[in-house]
Amino acid sequence: MSKTKASGTTRLGRDSRPKYLGIKLYDGQKVKTGNIIVRQRGIKVLAGKNVSVGRDDSLYALKEGVIKFTTKRKLNFDGSQKIVKVVNVL
């Protein structure tokens, strides 16, 4: 006896829609209020000056200006340091 019916539909082949994550506006580009700068899962890029974090962890601009990406050292709870990316709107 076979485990599946003959000529039945396959259980393979399902695929989820792409989520289109990543950086949407780059360093030096002009941004308007409310424009999304980064779409991300989790906080990979931190929000700096004039940038806020949305419900889905995306970063968006609070004011008009020019985007500036920087790095800074972040102190972890165990005392170790980690270099993280920060996005600012100047």
C-alpha cells in the first residue's frame, strides 16, 4: 500500500513572498518626514538623531534632512563592546 494517493497534489513547491528588507535610502541622500530608511527584522541598525523605530523594527525619518550613517561602540550587559551602525538625519 502506498502512503499517498496516486496523482494527488504535491505538498512541495510552496514559497513565501519576498519581504523586501534592507536599506532603502543611503548616506548623503535627502529624506522627507516619514520616509522609511531601513526595513529590518530585529534592531540591526540603531536609530540616531531625528530617526525613530516602527512597530516592525523599520527606521523612519522624523524630520527633513540628509541621511548620515555612522558607527559607534555599544557596551553589552556582560561588559563586552560591540560596534553597531547608527543612522541619523541631519
